[in-house]
Amino acid sequence: MTTYIARRLLQSVPILLGITVLTFLLAKAMPGDPFSTLLSPGVTQTDLERLRGLAGLKAPLHVQYLRWLSNLVQGNFGMSISHNQPVATVIADRIAPTVALGIGSLIIGLLFGILFGVISAVRKYTLVDAVFTVGALAGISAPTFFVGLLAIKYLSITLGWFPSSNLVTPGLSAPFPYNYLDVAHHLVLPTLVLGAATIGGMMRFVRSGLLDVLSQDYVRTARSKGLNERVVVYRHALRNALIPVVTILGLSLPNVVGGAIITEQVFSIPGMGRMSFLAVLSRDYPLIMATTVLFAVLTVAGNLLADVAYAWVDPRIRYD
Amino acid sequence: MALPEADVQEFGTLQGHRVEVETWGRIFWRRFRRNRAALAGCAILLFLIVISVGAPWIAPHDRDFADLTKVERPPSSEHPLGTDQIGRDNLTRLFWAGRITLMVSVVAVAISISLGTILGALAGYAGGWLDTVIMRIADIILAFPALVLLVVLASIIPASVPSHYGTMAVIGFVSWPVVARLVRGEFLSLREREFVEAGRAMGAATRRMMFRHMLPNAVAPLVVAATLGVANAILTESALSFLGLGVRPPLPSWGNMLTDAVTWRVLALKPWLWIPPGILIFVSVMAINLVGDGLRDALDPRLKT
């Protein structure tokens, strides 16, 4: 197992390098640079060129890349242009709401997805199964921004149960984290919206996995031994059906941080997704590059975690 | 064994006995026909395609004509879905938006399938360093969360390129690694089959081997992937357009008709502007998913019926 992990870690190195190269090239390919918008009467082109030279933008491409990369691995992510703060501070300030949203929706998705999946598989061919299956399909077919807008319109504006946007009520004086109830109240709708999409996918997965397992011979043996159907399903079949779910958990790790761009935009939550989107719009290159690399590294880590967890949980797999 | 006449092609005679064969096409069609949900999806899809293709002719008004005296009117007999922020007829924009959204999605999937199939087939058949290089590049692209990559790529497209072409290219580029992995997997297992060994022994050239012999056997999962890919592309395109980075105004797209709905004015007071496009996105994606699921079940070689 350790050799497998070591080997996978080694294999990730070229991928991580490739990620940094691609991110750098993408950022360089964007039209404009931080200085092209500094237009005021006293600023001439020569001044702009001099500023560019001072900022290191005149150096050959590979030199710029290596400079950026060496800073990156030392933890220096640079200075955000649009926020005028170090990139690390900007990210640290905004990561909490996104993680809360991501973990909340993951928990909802897991809980209800597994629950509905099991019910649906056990009661196959009944009305309950049909309703859940159609519901799951609807969940994965509905665009998240549309569901979010509908939720705001009906649950927030019409019914008034939840606030419609932002993280805190303006005017409430308690600083973070003492205003956690208010924050939680604001996060209910976005979490529900994001969770609904996850529920659909998870439910279909669990349902098909459980159906596969329930048709296996050892389940027939358990039943013919006279075991209670509940015991058969929950103690024997479900464990094996949930093995792939472990993989999905690992693969959902990057989504916890980077997957909520649309939900955050709809609900105006000051999180990572919204920040990276605004960074792209304002051409804030250090921020764009840092967040993109962060998301990609998390994806690679999530994949590795998923594979290792799968190998650990499933005793049939030997990765020597 | 007596097979129902309609599903059987007469193959000929062999020593005086009639030989009856049920072709793959018939088997597939029979299984697909029995899936009512998939058929419903087909019907919905057909309807959407008809109104999209026919948009220039069946739309009641001109698409871009902005009548500033009729800004944001509620639905009326003349404008069944009301007018938008600058006075254009909403129903007309809805039809045209469907046309553009579906076109962008289909072309994006076509791009990703073409690119992915060629690269995946090469990787799977050739093996060695070519396989490693192609799969590493695919892994790198797949390491980025899709939306993040799309947002960054969409901002790179120069302003001179029409936004719908740019969106097609971007979505197609982000989706090819998944197809490539699929095709590579299929080719890796097909490579070991006897007919491939026989073909190579007979001296078939690599290109002929791949396209004439191996690819037709890998088509089934590709068709399913293409169908589900169109559904995914519709969702992606509408998300990008909603954010303002996909199809841009004045071109209508179901996604960008929802961009203004984040404002309280449109959200609460003018639901006729944004609810119809949202519903249509949902309905079209659901229909395509139903058809895709039906295709997958009908083409699954493991099922016995």
C-alpha cells in the first residue's frame, strides 16, 4: 500500500508541474495586463513600459514562469491587484464560507442520496422507486442557478423564511464567529440548492450499486439462511454497495472549495468561487493563478485520496 | 425457434432451411422501443428541435427589434411572454435562444467527440510513449474544475470572435479528455481481441485497422457519451452565459436570459422574463438524459433480452 501511495505521489509531480505551466500560459494568454488600464493624463506609454519592466513583465516567458513557480513553492503567492492585499490573505478571508457551503451540501447529498438510493433500490419497480428516480433525474437536469433563483423567489421573497443573499445581515453587530446563527441562517438556501444537485447524482449511484449487489449470490445465501431482510440489506449488501461512494467522496473534495461559483454568484456569498470569478473579470493575475493552481492541486489530491481510500476499503483490490 | 417476423431479416437459405437472423439494429430498436421514458424524451426532444430549427419562421416578431415604448411589459395577446428590458419580444427571443443554445451544445459535443476519439484511439492502440503523453495531457486538463477552467478560457477568447463560436470551442476543448479516456479504454480491450490480431497478421495498415475495424465496435459507449454530453453541454453553456462569459448579448441564449434575474426587480416583479428559459433548459436537459439513459440500457451487452 505504501509503495502504491509513493508511486502515485511521484506520478503526480509531472501533473502538478503541468498544471502550473498550463495556468501560467492561460494567464499570460489573457488580453491586457495590470498596467494597461492605468490611463490618466500624466501617464505616457513609456511610463507604462517602465512599470512593466519593473514588475518583471518584460522578462522572457520561461524566466517569468520560473520566478512565479519558485515563489509559489515557497508560499509567496504574490499581491492581489484588485484587492491590494497579499493573495494568501484574500484567499484565507474567503475560504470559510465556501468550505461551509461545500461540506454542508456534501453532507446533505450523502445523507439523503444514500437514504433515497437504498429506499429506491429496495422497493424497485414500485411507485416510490419511480418517483425517486424521476426526482433524481430532475435534480441532475436542473441548472443550479435556476433552482437557486426559484428558491430565492419563492422561499425568500414570497415566504420570507430565509434571507435572499449575502452572508450576514447588515447592521448586526456581532463579529465572526459570534454571529454564527445569522451566518447559518443565510447559508441554508445555498446549501439546499447545492445539495439538491448532489442528492440526485448520489442517489442514482447508490441505487445502481445496491441493485448490482442485491443480485449477487452471497445475498441470496443470506436470504436463504433466513435472515431478516433488513439485516440482509443494511448489514451485508449496503456495505459493499457503498464502496464506490468512497471514491465519489474523494472526487468531491475539489468541489467543496471550487465548485460553487454559480451558487455563490446567485446568492452573493463572498466565497472562493465568487472571488475567483471576479478575479478573472478584473484580470487580477496573481489571484487567478494562485486560485487556479489551488483548485487543480486539490483535484489531484482528491483523486489520490479517492484511489487510496478505495484500495483500503475494498479488500479485493491489490495494488502491488 | 420461431422469431417474430417483424424483427427478423431473412438471411438466405442454407441446405434448404431458411436461416433467420436478428440484426443488432433490430435488437437495439426493440429494446429502446420498450423504454417509455426514453420515448417520451425523444418526443420532447423532437418538439424542441422543431421549434429551434424553425425559429426564423415560426417566431412571431423580429428577434432584435427593440421597441423602446414597450419596455418590460407583462404577457399580452401581442407578446405572449411579454417584452424584455429593451422592448424585444420575449417569446421570439426564447425560440432563437433555444436555437443558439442547442447549436452551441451540439457543435461543442461534436468537437469533443472528434478530438477525444482520435486522441483516445491513438493512445489506446499505439500504447507506449504516445499513450503516456496523451493521457498526461488529458489528466492535466481534467485536474482543473471544469467551471474554473471554462471561466478562464472564456476570458481569453478575443473579442473579435463571435461569442457562440468561442463558447463552442471552449466547451469542446474542456470535454475531450473524458471522451479520450473512454475511447482509450475501449481500444485497450479491443486490442487483445482475435479480429485485431488477424487484421494485423494480414498486414492491415494502422489507420485502416483503427477506423474500419476497431472503431465500429467502440461506437456504442461513444453514442451514449455523446448524448449525455449534449445534456451536459447545455447546462455548461447556460451556466457560462448566465455568468456573462458564454453567449453574449445581443445574441439570446437560455442562459443569458437569466443573467438579469439576480436583480430583485426582475426576479420578483417580472417572472415571465426568466422562468420560461429556465424551464426550457431543465426540460431539454431532462429529455436528453432520458434518451441517453434509454440508449445506454438498450445498447448494454450484458442485458439478456
